[in-house]
Amino acid sequence: MQKFEKKELKKKSENLSDWYNDVILKAELADYAPVKGCMIIRPYGYNIWENIQSYLDKKFKNLGVKNAYFPLFIPNSFLHKEKEHVEGFSPQLAVVTIGGGEKLKEPLIVRPTSETIMYDAYAKWINSWRDLPLLLNVWNNVIRWEKRTYLFLRTTEFLWQEGHTAHATSAEADSFARVILDIYKKFDEEELAVKIIAGEKSGAEKFAGAQSTYSLEALMPDGKALQMGTSHLLGDNFAKVFNIRYSDKEGKQQFVHQTSWAETTRVIGALVMVHGDDHGLILPPRIVPVQVAIVAIPIKSDQKEKDIFVDKIKNELSISGIRVEMDERYEDSVGRRFNYWEVKGVPLRIEIGEKEIKEGFLTVFRRDTFHKEKMNLVNFVQKISDLLDKIQVEALDRHRKFTEENTHTVDDYQEFKKIMKGKRGFIKSFWCENKECEAKIKNETKATSRVLPLDAPEEKGKCIYCGKAAKYRWYFAQAY
Amino acid sequence: MQKFEKKELKKKSENLSDWYNDVILKAELADYAPVKGCMIIRPYGYNIWENIQSYLDKKFKNLGVKNAYFPLFIPNSFLHKEKEHVEGFSPQLAVVTIGGGEKLKEPLIVRPTSETIMYDAYAKWINSWRDLPLLLNVWNNVIRWEKRTYLFLRTTEFLWQEGHTAHATSAEADSFARVILDIYKKFDEEELAVKIIAGEKSGAEKFAGAQSTYSLEALMPDGKALQMGTSHLLGDNFAKVFNIRYSDKEGKQQFVHQTSWAETTRVIGALVMVHGDDHGLILPPRIVPVQVAIVAIPIKSDQKEKDIFVDKIKNELSISGIRVEMDERYEDSVGRRFNYWEVKGVPLRIEIGEKEIKEGFLTVFRRDTFHKEKMNLVNFVQKISDLLDKIQVEALDRHRKFTEENTHTVDDYQEFKKIMKGKRGFIKSFWCENKECEAKIKNETKATSRVLPLDAPEEKGKCIYCGKAAKYRWYFAQAY
């Protein structure tokens, strides 16, 4: 097993951003790459991504979605076919101009997203109503050139899944986009233990080329909102551009209605930020690579007896499906080994030493609360499993409570400005849905509309900025 | 379910290459992409890749290998650090020169392989003997510019896994490279049902920068050999270039010894070529997305009774883990529906119509032999499962037999030339291991040395070309 060096971890309570970068490096989730803006995802971080993939992939397949693969390179001309789409992505493109030693006639764009290259194929594949719905998903890497980057949260290259579906009707497409939103919300809350505010984006904030964008927003410890995923109703915008038509049951030609939706490695950043503390990561049990670390403490008496005891504990936990790792690095001090697992955010540490073996119990340490308990061996697997469930639930509860405490219902713009200058958070305010008001609010407070929750009741209100009639309270926040 | 159009499939028996492209398109494994040399992997093809991933990923993890992710872009200077490596890859590079609207100071290479960017990180991560072995694997996409491309077999972009390990000693690294070779061989033979000749590459054919390359070669129906995967012993070549050192137990600085190994989407091409026939694909049961297609035939009598019968068959097969798909496209003719599953190479088709329901039996059709049998319902799940196993074994047997029949032991160069002008195949000949002889043989016959099998006995022979003393019989063939 790898040697570790204890270096002082920066404090979350002092500077979130410094701590965030530091804990990602020290917990070995990721490392900086020699190419500016790119990152290396190390095994401990990648294993979280594998857990995310495994969960979402199953859910998508249950809906009948199939995986496929589309090329990394997109002809420059393709991106220009949908006006809003190309305007949205142009500043962020990486362009291949040389291939096989020769200058290319048409430069190739390294995909920032795959709408255009996929829909060119959809036009070929879809002919009849019987070809619908077409439900595809791709797990791949995309490139969006970034000036200011941030590990996981904003990198020039990131990993994601992008789902792209085509349906016969607008209602069916919209309903599908919302089903995906629900899957993401359930995943983010129940697996990542991150409280989500889900809803629809404003015109200015929606995806380049979409009819509506549904989004998942989560509040970070610094009071800024992070977009955790999006599900877009594309309508027939792209269908008209790429000529994706089907003949309906009456033999009439119709345009398809489409959706696209994505969740990315960015959510790992949210996981780090939301749950960690001054001692390192705190990872929710369902998503963490290692749920229980067994730290065997050197003993003077019978080594064989110890090995049997430790192996029995490990095997019983493993067999029941709990992800356990053994730590027998006797050459390092116990304190450093404890620290190692704390920085990594492993939910439970089981300490086994002289006393535990003689008296037949386990010392179980909870990473989130720093609570230590003596656990007798009767039914210990069930008890550990229950404890992991409890930690999972409490993690979401903590973040739900934090989100509630930092969500303000505000009807006075001065108060709005004051909150955004101070602790920030979500602000629920009436807004007339006029782009100019939103732009001015952004300019004066750095806050933008995040979402209108899908279940927001229609009310009679006045726009927080201009005072004109407004129907809904939107969520505002400064965004990552 | 999708509508299909029956179009005449080209014949494998008439022109392998035309049939190959045609069957890939018609069976919907893949499609051409608008970017030259790239391909779209459609769900039916991608599902094969997912089955490949799932098998190999488990085997690698059992060895302690962990997955990670490294950047797509490699600084130009990195590739130039290892002389042979850059010479090997230079003609095939795609180069990004523009990022975020600006000309880049240093062009970025789209990875053709990740040795250089990974080993730069290894140098940072490896310090002590306790950091070893470092066993990482990456599932990603790579770009190698190709002038002449071929679906799956040679495309500018392809998917693969690349494993990269670092060890304390050369012996340990070599042993690891061979363990991986064994995993690939077992996979290719037992899952893909492709007979493998495994061995070591000659100096001219080894990987750019490797000390030795172990390779897996398979004979295609046209008598040409296809490289199915490689496992390289890199020695300390890259360690010296990237300064990857560890302090051993005595505190002395030592260079690590490395391996790298890969299997790619190319093997799907081999799967198609080796097993298909004039009627379409024939896919081995272990790797195929759909093992059994149930074709329900329209009946005049009780529809409900039929639905119950068909559902029961489907459910019992599914529950036992067999991958079944229902085909209830009554609006299409039975003949076209049979043809659809034949082109897709689904191993078994179960036909259920009037007679089957009344008399209580299944009509089971084997795609490989075109044999139809009446199967009574007693223990039918076990019988179907046994039949799938049998088909799997017989597929490998057929290819083993083909390979043996087309492997010639030759001591006379005129005969060598004659075979290579005719039906080709593998030729086992003594070779003095001199590069010049190999180059001349290639020039005159298009054949190169493929591998020296690891268990080849040392003999006293004469080089097939120059007549000088030679110790081993090498496998020669024309290569894809």
C-alpha cells in the first residue's frame, strides 16, 4: 500500500477555495495536468465517477435508452447550422487544423457537445414513426476552452454522459426531459446527499439552441449555486436544421421533437464542497469508493490470533457487499494512518488492537461526527450497514438544513443586494421575466435567476427590480 | 421497435471486403461519420464493446489494477522526449493549434496513446518502493490519423483501454506483461471465439519505445493476420526519460520498470470477419447483445393464450440470465423478420406460432448451422443455455480448424512466396532475426514476421531468406 506524507491540510473554515483545491490533491481525487485547464482524475476520484456511471447507466437503460459512440471531431460547418448553438459555444472551441502532417481543408472542432454530429446521423436513421422514440446516450469526454479553471467544477476537458432523444410529439419529449430531471434529482439527493432545487431556466440562462432547459441547482458552502445537471427540451429547433423527419401513421412527414441531457464530473466537485470539513473529505457511503477502513493496530501478543480476528471482520463485511479496505501499514504511526482515512473521507474506520481482540469488540469511528463507539460482535455486519445508512441520511439532512437556512424570501431589492454582498445563498423573489431586469440585477449583485421550480404556485407579485407585475418567485443566486 | 428494410446483403463468399463493410452497416453495428476516417458506433455495436469492457475490467481489477483518467491533450514537447516513440507516432498526429479563439503558443497533440502524459505524472507520484507496483488502466478514445481506413479495423479515432504499470524490477514487469497477454488470449478465444497465436514481436514490429512487445495475432478469412491486442514490456526506457525513480528498501534510487497494454474496438472487426457468412453476422453467444430472439408469429386463434405463452418463455429465459429480445412486428412478413435476426447474427431464434402454442413446444433455429429443431418445454431453459454453450465452443473450434489448415511450415523460400501469392495464411519459417532479411521478405511477399510464440522450441535451422543459422520458427503473414 502506498506511503503517505502528512502535510497540514488547509482549513475549510478559513478559505473554502484554498481548502477545496488542497483537499482534492491531498485526498488524491485528482491532480493538475501539464496542459492548462485540464486535470488528471486519479483512481480514488475516478472510482467515484464509476459509481456515478453505474447508477445512472442502469436508470437510463431501464427507460430503454441505449449507449452509442459518436466521433470526437465535428466539422466546423456542422456547428454553424444552428445559430444560437454556435454563438453559445464559439468562444470555447478547440480546433484541430493539422492532421497526419498536413493542414486540413476544413478545420475540425473537438466536440464541446454532440448535438450537431448526432443529429446529422439521426436524420439518416429516422424515417418512420416506428423508428421513434430514438433514445441514445453517450459516455464521453468533451472540450470547452476555459480561461479560469477549477478542479472538477470548471475544466477545459471533462467527462460526462450526454443523452439525446427524438420523439414523435412535443408533449412526449417534454415528459421525457422531466423524467430525466427526476432521475438526476433522486441521484443527486439520495446518492450524493446534495439537496437540489430543480426547475426551469430563464430565457437568458437556457442552453444554446434549446426551447426550455430544466436544471438542478445546489447551494455551496460559500452561498453560491452550482448547476449539477441539465435536461433540455430542444423542441424541433435542431430537427428543422438537420431535417430530422418521420412519416406518421397517416404517412405525413413530421419533424421530431428532441431532448438532450447531461451530468458531468463536475458533481464530484459539489460532493467535495458540500460535505467536507477542516479534516478533509466527508463522502456519503453510497458513492464513496471505500466505506469502511479497517486499521489494524500493532500488537505485542499473538500475531496469528490477530490476523484471524481481522480477516474474519473484513471477510464478513465484504461478503455482505460493504466496500472494505485493510490498512496494515504497521511501519507508520497510528495517528498518521487515522489521518489518512480522515482526509479521504471514508465514512467508518474500524480500529482493531490488543484490547479489541482480547475482549471481542470493535472500535468504530464515524468520520462525519468524530464519534467513537465500542461495538460488540453480535450482528456487527448489520450494525455497520445500518450505521452507513444513517450517515447517508444525515448527510442529506445537513445539506437540506443548510440550504433552507440560506434561502431567503425577499421582496425588497435593497435587502436582495445586502444579502448578495454578505452571506449570499438562494433568494426567492418575484421577477417579471424581462431579460433587462435580469441583466441589471446581475450587473449590480452578480446574482442571476437560477430556476423557477416546477411546482412554483402562480401568485400576484411585483418584480423585485422594476416593480411591474410578476407571476412567480424565481430562485436567484450567484452562480459558479 | 424499429422498422427494417430488407436490402440484398453482399456475399462474403464473393468479396470479403465488400461484404464486411456492408454487413456492418446493415446489422447496424456502425455507420460512417461525416469526418473522414471516423465512425459512429451504433447501439448494437457499442453493446458488444460494453460486454468487452465489462469482462476485461473485472479481470484487470482482480489483478489490483485501478482505473483513472488522463487528459486528451498532450503538449507537443512531451511526445518528443522519447525518440523512438515520437518517430513512431509523428505521421499520425492530429494537432490542436487554436483554443478559445486564440492561436496556441505550444500546439497540443490529441493523444495517440498516453505513455508520455501518464509517465510525467508517475514521476511525481512514485517516490518509494512502497508506491510500487503502480497499476493503472484508462478507458478512453485515441486519435491516429489514417489515410486508408476500414470500419473498426483501422479508424482515425478508436476506443480502447490502455493499461500502464510501474514495477520495482524488470522480472516483475515482464511477468505482469505476460499475465495481461494471457488475459487477452483467454478473452479472445473463450469470449470472442477467435483462435489466437500469441508471442513476441520482432525488433522491427515492436511498439515504438518498448523493450519487447507481446502480441496476439488471429488469422482472417482472407489469410491475412490481424493484431488483436498487445502487451509491451517498456523496461526502463520511459523511466529514464521521465525520471521515474523510487528509493528501494536500502534507500537507493532506482528506475522503475514499466508495461503498457491495450485492446481496442478493432477486435469487433475481427469478430465480424471471422464468424460471419453470406447471410450476415454470426456472433458468439458470450459477447452478443441478444442471445435469443423470440419471433412471435401472427395467429388466428386466441391472442391472449399466445401472449401468456410467449411471455412465459421470455420471462423464464430472462430470469435465468439469458439475453432475450421479443419481436412482435406483426405488420412485417415473417420472412423479413427472420432475415433481420440472421443479419444481426443472433445465435438462436425461437419461433412461436399456432402449432407451437397448441402442441406446447418451441421451434429453435441455430443461426450458425441453420439447423431447426422442435424443442419440448421440459427443462427448456437449460436446453437453450446448453445450446448457447455448444454454439460458443463450436465457433472457436471452427476458427481453430481454419487457422490450423492455413498454417504452413515452410523451409523453402519459393514455396513461401507461392503461398503468399495464393491463399496466404500463417507461415512458420526459420528466420535469422536480421532486420534486412525481414525487410526483403516484406518487399517481395508483403509478409512480415508476426510473432515468435512464447513456447517455441529452440532448434537448429536455416533462415528462410539468407540461409544463415536460425534458432526459431517465426510466424509470418501479411498483416492488416
